[in-house]
Amino acid sequence: MNRRWLDTHWRDVLIVCAGFAVILRVLLILNGPASGYVWDFYQDGVARLYAQGHLPLSTDCWQCYHPPLFYWLGWPFYAVGAWLDPGGDDLAWRMMAGEALLSVGMLVYYGVRLLRLFGCRRGSLAAGVCLLLTAPILFIVSDGPDADVLVAALLSGFTFHATRVFGRPGSFRAADAVGLGLLVGLAMATKYSGLIALLTAAVLIGVRFIEGPNRTATVRRGATVLFLALAIGGWKYVDNYRRYGTLMFANGSAAEGFTVAARPAHDRYQFMSIRLGALSTLYGRDAPAGQLTDFPVYRSVLTTLHAQVWSDMSLFTVRGRHGDPDHIYPTRNVPVPLTMTLVVLGFVPELLALLGVIVSARRRTVRPLLVFTAVVLATYVWWFLPQVRWALKTKYLLGLLPIGVVFALIGQAWLTRRLPSVALVTRILLVVLVVVAHAYMLVFALAR
């Protein structure tokens, strides 16, 4: 796609991409199961909140141990569905897609603001938004009421404001501290992974204190962030310690990820392999039976995380992959060549993002993004290493998606300046990626 053409018709491109995003998500919700496309059934906690009139105990259900914000926000959607159809819970669960859509909308909103913060205008803004909306993971979770989607949206808001404040020299205002504190607190009140925002804020405030000036003001602002974060999001952690003797209580294997002492590090994970051949056998009507975590390819960290960005990794399209005993996700006819073409093309923006990190790492403006990314990846690896089942899920890293788009555009801009012929090839491949991704999402939404 010619850059001049994109700069001229950027509004039309944005409208078309946004229009397709809305239409495809409507089709996804109308044709999907009542529960939506969920990795974990967080709706159980909402249902118990509605039935009992109070928050469930951590041991009441498998996913009831999380902080309460997702349950509170999901309650009105569930209640409307239960009121409209008092004879069952299918409509109540279906209505909770509204919470998923609000979370996705918030993530996209802050993704757009982050792009504009880095000077994306006209054509580059349109390209960034289309790339953001193209990722199948963001499409699939639009019908998946899930606390990880909500916390990703809140972390995206935090990332934007942290970049605006710490990505440039200048004053750290009281209003900035209040905004950051609110977002950190809300993220902490949604999932334990929201603590990532608190860790990132601590690092960035520490760097601002070291660099100066106005160190006294920096300490005051930092104290404001900490106070608001703990006041809003600290209740669950105090309650956990009082009831269970740990700040982050969890059910099942997730508890191993939060344990500091006696952490078994399973050596079955592979960090350097890309196993596309083994991945392709997971898809299609002729795919072998079994849960996703039973296949050796699942242990390939890069393969699994990449495949879950650009497809469902067969989780929702092959019967039995999900692990749910009710088999609510039957085998669906999504062509394997279409899926694998998209998976391969997905390496293009990822490599561009890696290039963007390399060429811009010394810029002060990207420092908050790099700090946040480093904290996310370090804590995630620390969390999943002791676990052997279901710990590799890209939805846990969804907050990195807008950041990846920013760095991909930085990488593409560098190629345009230094290697225009290579930049032309990557631009064409990105256009093909967008087309193939939309075809995949349409088939995914309608396949039977």
C-alpha cells in the first residue's frame, strides 16, 4: 500500500477497519456459545455474587479467588440477563459479553491514544489501529468475559499515562499521581497481575527521583500513587493474608506460580524453538484428540504464545482441546491452510516490533514502555515456570498488544528511511496479513 495513498485516505481506512471490527464481533457473539470464548470460567464468580448477594469466598469455585472488580462490573450484565430470562442462565451468561466488549473497547481506546502520543497521525494512525484490530486474540476475547481482558484494558490505560508522564522531562503533577494511582488500584482490584502496574510505577518513580530535579515533589507524588493504589486495590490482599496466610491465594496449579519458596522449575518448557509443523497438526477436523496441554508443542513457549495471538491454537475449534468436561466447544470447520497462513504472516509485525525496540531503545520516550514490558515478561516467566498445565496463555500478556503495535510502526518507519525496498515488502505483507486475518475472523465467527 502506497504511503501517500494511505495518508490521503486514512479516514476511509479507519472507518472500514472499525466497521469490520464491529460487524465481525456481532457475528462472533450471535453465533458463539452462551458462555462465550473463555479460557477460564470467571463468570462462575459473577453468578455466585448474583445468587448470594455478596462476593464469593475464594474457595467457592475454581476462579473465585481473584480480586473483586471483575465480579462487580459483571453483575449488572448478568442481572439483566437473569431478569429477562429467569428460567435459565444462558442469557445471563450471554449478556456478560457486554463486559468483554467494554474491556476491549477500553484497550483499543488507550491503544489509539498511545499511538497518537508517539506522533502517529493520518496514515500511520490508520495503519496502527487496523493492525491492533487485526489480532485474532483481541477478536476472540471480545466474546470472552474474562478478568484478564479487563486488567489488560486497565494496564493499557496505565501504560499510556505512565508514558505521557515519564517519557519526557518535566513536572510530575499531583493530577498525574492521582490518575496513575487510580489505574494501579483498579488493576490490583481486578487480578493479582495488576501488581505489574505498581512495580512499573515504582521503577519509573525511582528513576525520576534519581534523575531529579524536584526530588521532594517526586517522593510526594510517589506516596500519592502508593496510597491510592493500596486504598483501592489492597483489600483483597489483606483479606487473603488474614484468611490464608498469603497475600496472593489461588486455587489449583496457579498457587504454585505465586509461591515464593520451594518453586519447582519444570525443564519441559522450550524457550528457543518454533514448531510450526507440530502446530499445524492441532487444527482441523482430522486433528488428533486431546487437551491442548497434552501435546508436546504446547511446551514450546514461543510457538504457543505466538499461535494464541494469531489463532485460537485449536482451543475453541477442536472438540476436547479446551479441557472443559461438557465439551461446549465442538470441532468447527476452519480451514487449516487459512489458519497457518495467518500464523506465518503474524511473524511480520512481531519482527517489526523487535526491530522497533532495537532502534529506539535509547529514546527517553519509550522508556516506560520498555520498563513495563520487562516487568510483564519477567513476572510472567517467574509465574508459569513452576506450572505444567494451562499456564501458557497469551491472554495474560494482552496488555502488551498496543505496545507491540507502537514498536512495529517504529520498526516500519526505520525501514522506510534506511531500507525502502525492504519496507515496501513488509508493507505489502502487512496488507496481506490484514486481509487474511479478516477472512480468518469471519470464518471463525460463522464456522459450524
